[in-house]
Amino acid sequence: MKKRCLVVTGGGDCPGLNAVIRAIVKRASKEEGWEIIGSRDAFNGILRDPMEIVELDNAAVAGIHVRGGTILGTTNKGGPFSWPVQDKAGNWIEEDHSAEMLRKLEFLNVSAIINIGGDGSQRISQQLFEMGCNIIGVPKTIDNDLGATDITFGFPTAVEIATDAVDKLVTTAASHNRIIILEVMGRDAGWIALQSAVAGGAEVCLIPEIKYDINKVVERINKRIRNSRGFVNIVISEGARPIDGSQQYLENDEIGHHNMRLGGAGNRLMHELKEAGIKTDIRVTTLGHLQRGGKPGAYDRILATQFGVKAFEMVLEKGFGKMAALRDGKLVAVPISDAIEKYNYVDLNCDLIQTARDIDISFGD
Ligand code: F6P
């Protein structure tokens, strides 16, 4: 009987997921006796009745490395440890269905799992590993906030998209002598904002790791805008906050969606600037999910392909409980627990922060 490896994509999608899936299938097809299957919408495809499973062979994955999203679908709702069910009164509650899922995996003859996902998904990987599952993690997120790896695929493509947005906003800001604020994603890490601000040549970059003083931002603006002439481009992370404020969240009434949804930092900044006396016209653009959609850039396709091959080789070596990672340019296996323990904040002493300061980008501090 053939051995089966289950592939899962979980959490928010990100460019490069399909390239990982393709690489796993291609690498596995070089081995005798392996079959790759996928679960739809993270583990939810296994948990559903009837199960939703996809057979993944070379024909099924041909050419998908250039496509955005994931052919398996993904979700950040549900999962084995928080499966939403309605109680008798019709209220949504969550149940632990992990034992039932393990029984289903045994029935399917699954001998290994590759879970491609960010910190939430890798927390699930770790829990399943502790229950005895043969699981391997592959790191993904546009936020680049996972510890234990130098970089996650999806992040470089998101930076390209954000930089393209800065470039476009510069021309319209310059034509109108305006201040334009671009809000980018990243959760609690300012990587997308920092890199796109440097690449796009913004004057101000506000990130979650540095609480901003609105007066410092005003100072930087006034240095550039004189007698109503001049323009300013500001890149702000969705997780940025003023020294005396907290992060800005959106309402979230989606059943089973646990994550707090960040959003509104850009609009708040506009109001703060107006209150602080800025008279120049201000416009706010929120880049949102454009940063996650569309085809992966070349670097992400390459990194995702390397992670996919590495992950299947870790299956062959039975290196379970580990995650494929890139460390100092080398593909390595690291404990999943390391990846979820350490959040990858922007290091305020890193060279890029200094470079940004040296070219007069203000962090509002
Ligand atoms: O983690 C990736 C990410 O895109 C974050 O940058 C953002 O805060 C969040 O996911 C948005 O989540 P959702 O797709 O659920 O709105």
C-alpha cells in the first residue's frame, strides 16, 4: 500500500503557496510508493463530513507555481482544536475535534502531514505533533513575522506591491502638493512598511516597533512643505500606534475568526495631523489584500520551491515536529516550537533602520 502525505495550507493566503504544493508533489514523485493528498481549507476538509480531499499528482500541480492564492483553499476559522458548532440555543461555540481528526487521518492512511502556514497554523502543528502526529511545518506569511527563519515566502512579493503603491502615490502627491498616507499590512511587525518606505523613498515610516510622537511627524512634514509647496509620502503599518495610544482595530463579527483585525491606523494619523495643525491636503490609501493577491515574484517562487522540496525530504528523514527554514542563506530544519516562540519584530538596531534614518526617513521618534 502506498504511503500518504497530507498537504495543508492554513491561515491567510500568500503568494508562493502553490509553488510549495507543486514542489512537494514533484519531489515526492521521484520516490517510490508515495501519494500526496491535500485537505481543502486547511484541516477543515478533513474535519468536514463528508471529507473534502484533493488528489495531488504531477498533472494536478502543473504550472501552478506562477499562480497566487492556494489551489487547496485556506482559512483562519475552524481547525481541529476550535471547531465551531451551534449549541441548542443556536449560539456558536467551539469544540476540540482533534481526536476525531486523528482517527480520520488514520483511516485515510496518512503517515505524514506538511502544514504550510504562519504562526497560528504552526501552533496547530505543534499541538498535533505533541499528540503524536508526524508533522512538518513550512513557514508562510507576507508579514515576515515568524521567528526561526530569516524570511518567509510571500513577504518579498508584498514588499514589491507596496513599493509599487508608494511609487504611484509619489507622483500624485507631487502633482497636488499633498500628504499621502499609505497604510500597509504586517500585523505587529513593521517589515513591509520599512522596506517599502526605503525602496519607494517615503519621508515618514511608522511601524509598530516604534511608537510615534505626532509632533515629530509634524516636524518632518514642515521640513518639506514650505509655503504650501512640496509633498510628503508616509508609509504606516496597520499595527503602528502613537506614544499615548493603542493599536487600531476593525470590527470583526465573523464566526470562528479569532484574530483581531487591524485597520484604520492611516485614517487615525490623518486626523492626528489635522489636529496638530497641518493644513496641507491629506489623502489616505489602504493597500489591504492587494498585498496578498496575485502571482508570486521570482524570489518567492524560488524560496517556496526550496521549502517544498526541503519539507518532503524532512518527511523522508522523519524529522517531524520541525519546520523548513532559511538561516544565513541555508535551508535547514528548525523545531516548530522555536518558530512560534519568537515573534520576528523589526530589530531597531538593524542596518536598514539606520539606513532609513541616514536618508532622513522619520520614524516619528
Ligand atoms: O497575516 C497576514 C495578514 O494579511 C496581516 O498582514 C493582516 O493583518 C491579516 O492577515 C488580515 O487578515 P484577514 O485576511 O483575515 O483580513
